Amino acid sequence: MLTGKKIILGVSGGIAVYKACTLTSRLVQRGAQVKVVMTESAQEFVTPLTFQALSRQPVFVDTFDEKDPSKIAHIDIADWADLVLLAPATANVIGKLANGIADDMLSTVMLATQAPVYIAPAMNVHMYDHPAVKKNMKTLEEYGYSFIEPGEGYLACGYVGKGRLEEPETIIDVLEQQLRSEATLKGKKVLITAGPTQESLDPVRYFTNHSSGKMGYALAEEAYKAGANVTLITGPTSLQCPNNVKCISVITAQDMLKQVLEHYDSSDIVIKSAAVADYRPKTIEDQKIKKKSDYLSIELERTTDILATLGQKKKDQYLVGFAAETQKAVEYGRDKLDRKNLDAIAINNVKDEGAGFGKDTNVITFITKSGKQIEMEKASKNVIAKKMIELIVQDFEEVRF
Ligand code: PMT
């Protein structure tokens, strides 16, 4: 899996730097191209020359050491990488990354890269357990970074506990496993919907809901990481289009229906996480409605159920719906799975703590037509999305082949 992969190995300053030497050597032996970027503190433990000899590549240590005037070194290598591995990652470098600080070569590369990032922390057990470090790691997880947890045992500082940089072979196993699962959607087209729709009443007012788009955007990011070609059809949100994803903005349920149908035939997998309006005002007034009496009745009409339409038109697509419920969530979700002819459904009870609209986390029961039911405990929407993509890939392969 590693042959030909372009890997940046970020090395920050801790005693575990010696293991990064073995890591470099093992990665090169497996056919990867490795460019090492070191912090100043890392150079207190091992010199850049060691990494240069092991990687047979120049080592990057100084943002201002621009050797080639036609390039800006930190951007150039950030763009070059297929994958970034930060090992060992100290509490300091994790803190900088979580807070967007870029004051040396390693931190500028880390912020500039769009490649998937794996972080293998190494530090004293109490530092690892410190709430500030935990919080920074959680933030990074929410940004989509993956962690390779440290091992437990005797630490160089004399303590026994969790904080030891994971062994190079284990780190490589994790990367290989990840690359294998990333390749799973290679060549597949994934269509995702996200966010709310807005249904106008008059030139100043509209009906909408609390969807922020976070769940759908996280799914788009994770589907891209799994190798898919991703199109995201999104209602109005304040989120930025994820890197390498084609985003199409829509406002109303009708706009979303049109765009989804245009892309449906060429899609392999469709995930409908958008919170689409079920009703819209029957007429949109040309002029602002003026206050007259104490009560105002507005006549609403049904919008088209996009998901049900897709279920009816389904050929080979693997179709995943969501169900946002407030009671009997699994019962109602199962009903939607059958009624809308879906392959799977992600059910969230939006009254559960940490679940549903606007939150950074979700709690999901994932049910497939093929008979699986997986409970996903409260976790960040990125973690939930990653798990969902893995389950979809697994079920898609079992059902289709
Ligand atoms: O965006 P976030 O703030 O991150 O919140 C995430 C979420 C709560 C919006 C998401 O997890 C979620 O539950 N999305 C589905 C919301 C919803 O509309 O659920 P529903 O049970 O009303 O609809 C069932 C399914 O039918 C959904 O896949 C929906 O996209 C689809 N539908 C509904 C109505 C309609 N007219 N057309 C549709 O396609």
C-alpha cells in the first residue's frame, strides 16, 4: 500500500525522535518517498543529516531557507504530499495545530497541506492526560485529523503509563490499513445532500429549519478521503465547501430536487442528509405581508419527497437516507427505510443529548436493508461520518457483488 506514496514525516522534539529514524527507514524500505520536516527542538535529539541519509531526501527545518526561487518550500512540499504523518507529536505541536499557529517550518506545512494527516503523540503520561492536551486533540479530531494513540508502558521520564510513541511497525500497519480503506471508493461517484432548504413566503421571510450542514459536509469530507469523487448539493449554510469536493448551492426543496435528479443517474452512492422542507407556502407574495390582524394563516403545500423519488427511480445506486425523529426513532426510521426503498438509513433522535441539528456531535442508529443495525454512540460528526462511510462501503460491496 505504501509503494510510491509521498509522505511528509513531521518530527517534533521529544525523546521518541529516535523511533522516527526507524520509521523513516521502514517507510522507505516499503517503497514510500519520505520528506522529513523537523522542528528546532527535534534537532536537539537527532540531526537532520540522520533523516537525510535514511530518507535520501533533503530535510526541511527552516521556513526561510528557500533554496529554489521558483517555489515556496513549505507550500511546495505541503502540496506534494499524499499523506502527512506527525511522529512524534509533542503537546506543543498539537497545541499549535489545534489553534492555527504557524511559526516554523513544520507548523506552516501542517496548515498548508490538504493531504490526510495522522498524528502519533508522545509525551509524559500526565501531559497526555492534561485537559488542555485532550481538548486540543479533540479539536483536531473534529477538523478531520486521525490519531495513532500512544502505547502504555515505561516512559523515558521514569513514569509508567500512556504516552510512549507507538512502535514504528504498528504506525505503519495503521497507515496501510487506512490506505486500504481509503482506496475503497476509488472511481466511485458519491452524491451527498446537506443543510436546510429555505421556502420563501414573501420577499423578506422564509420557512426553514435548524440544519447547519455539519453532518452532510463531514460525510462529503470522509467520502473524499475514502477515494470517492464527491458532489455535495447544499442548502444555505455558513460552512466552506470541503477541499476537493464539488459543491452546488441550492435554496429551495425544488432546487435541490432538480440538482439531485441531474446527478442521480451517474452516481454510485447517494446519501441524503439534508433537512428538506416538507411543506412550502402555496403562494409566494410579491410584496411584504403587512401586519393587519392578530392572527395570520398561511396555506402550505407539500414539497416533493426527494428521497422517495430517488427510491422509486433507483437502478444500481446504493441509497442512504437519514431520519430526524423526536420519538420512536428506530421504529419510524425503519418505516422510512422500507417505504422509501432505501439501502440504509441513519437515524438520529434530535432530542438526544449531543445529537441532531447544529451540534458538532451526533448519535446515530445505522440500519441496512440487508439486516444490520449498528449503534453509534455520541461522537463528533466527522467520526460518525467516517464510521458511516466504512459501513456503507462494506454493505455496498456485500450487496452489489
Ligand atoms: O445539518 P446538521 O446541523 O449537522 O444536522 C444534521 C441533521 C439533523 C440535519 C441530519 O443528521 C439529519 O437528520 N438529516 C435528515 C433531516 C430530515 O429531514 O429528516 P426527515 O426524517 O424529515 O427526512 C427523512 C429523509 O427524507 C431525509 O434523508 C431527508 O433528506 C429526506 N427528505 C425529506 C423531505 C423531502 N421533501 N425530501 C427528502 O428527500
